[in-house]
Amino acid sequence: MATNKNAIIRYQALDKCFRNTGKRYAMNDLIEACNQALYDFNGETDGIKRRQVYDDINFMKSEQGYGVELNVTKEGRTAYYRYVDPNFSINNQPMNETEAQQLKEALLTLNRIKGMPQFGWVEELTLKLEKDFDFHETPREILGFENNPYLKGLEHLNTLFNAVLYEKVLLIDYQSFRNNEVEVFSMHPQYLKQYNNRWFVLGTNSKHKPVTTLAIDRIVAIKESKDKYEVSDIDFTERYEDIIGITRGGLDNTLTKITLQANSSLASYMLTSPLHGSQKNGELNENGLTFTLDVIPNYELEQQILSYGEALKVLSPSSFVNKIKNRIKASLENY
């Protein structure tokens, strides 16, 4: 991705040089302009070589690129580059085949996310690309996403998505698993998050602070409110860096170092599929793998640990060890 991004920056820099009728650009000038553009965007650059600029110019002149026409004039041993048409710009050109193919691949990826009503526009745009660029739909599925098309509440996802995007306050009729009565939430929706194939909307209001989390499969109805929307100053991406799953806001939100031991059958899996981004692995030996997590303990973490059964053991802290132990004891009482 970084390579493609840098190439686009260079093409834009060259385009600006070729359009400039007030200055003549030799190869050294073009190299300097590209390096300056890369530095301005990235904050650093290793410096591109002459060969790279030649390759960029050849691509820009090709049909796969932008089909540019250059006027190259020589004075002695120095060549100067400029567009034949001073009004030409790559930014005024229609999408080329390479760009269209990249967009088509991205659209096809989105199109395979079943049950997402807000992506209904993808099919229409894909059809337009097929018509304009003679593309054809892939005859078979090549990507399989984990999803549950039978999950209730997916019909609300588009409304929630647009409410976050366009900053609309919603009145949400909600029935939790623990309550038989429908409760009405006045919510300023801020963020949508998926976990374990379920979608959740996170928002703020005056009664429930700082954040209200609602599972969309428990939403009964939604209507728009006339209240003024308030943008939250909470960084929701950062909010979930220290937890597994969605649950946060209990009595104890303390970041805790949890030590676990995976037995020999699970150890290799834990090395390649960490439970959390904070996982730090110890030595792998015949007894398995000991590792630590720096997380805020919550229900989803407990569920993850319990899902591995006897293959995963909590070593510390003692309070969390006892919590897992008590849940296992309670489970055994069912048998």
C-alpha cells in the first residue's frame, strides 16, 4: 500500500511540473520535485533515483497509465519536459484501467460482506465499472467472511450507520435479554462495533454516562429525534484497545497483567493467534507456553479463556484465578 501511495504522490508531483508553463524542468528538477513531495507527505524520504522517474514517466505515457503526451526539448545535453497541451492534467482524465481494476477488486471484496444493507450501492457501482471497462464478475466466490446472515437486527444497521455519519439523534426501543419490558433510549450514536458476529451501537446521552452500548439484535424499533446531536470527545478506537470484546464500564476498569499458560497442544496456536495485542510470550518448552496480557478483565475475556478448556490455565492474579475457578465450579454443577 505504501508503494502505491508513494507512486501516486510522484505522479502528482510530475503532473504539476509538466503543467507549469512558467518554469522549465530538467530531469534533476523532476527528481527534486518528487523527493520534496514525498518529504512533505511522509515527513521523510530516502530519495528516489533517476531510473524511478524515467519509469514513472513511461507509465504516465502508457495506456495503462494516463496516456500523457510530453514535449521534450533539448539544449545541449539537457532535456526539458512539458505537456504538449498546457491545459492537460492527469487529474482531468477519466479513470484508467489500472485504477478501475483496483477499485473493482475493492468493491468485490465489499460485495461479499453479506447482510450489510449500507453496502447495497456496491452492486450498482460494480455494474457501471463492468459497462465502462468491460469487466466481468468473478464466476465463483473466492473470499469467505465470517458472518451470520440470520442475525436479527441487521435491518437497523443502515439507519444506525447513517445516524453516526450524518450526526442524528435517535430514539431506540430496546429489549435486553435481562428485561422483558421495552426501554426507550435517546441516543447520540457515535460508533458501530462488531464482535463475535454481533453488531453493537455505542452512543451517549444525558442519562447514561459516559457510553451506552446496545446490541442491534435487541433493538425493536428506531425513529429519529429532533434533539441536537452532540459529538463525543471519546476516542472509541482507543477505548477498546485494552479489552477483548465489547464490555467495559464495570466497577473495576483497572488495567491488569494476567498470566496464563497454554499446554503443549495449544501453545503453537497461541503463538500465531494471540488473544490480544498486548500478549507477550515467554519461553516455549515441553510444558507449553506461558504468556501475559495487559487488559481490563471483562466477561468476554473470561469466555475466551473458558473456551479453551483444560488447554489454557490462568496463573495470576489470584482474584482472576478465583473468578475463572468459580465459573468452572458453577458449570460442573449442571452435570
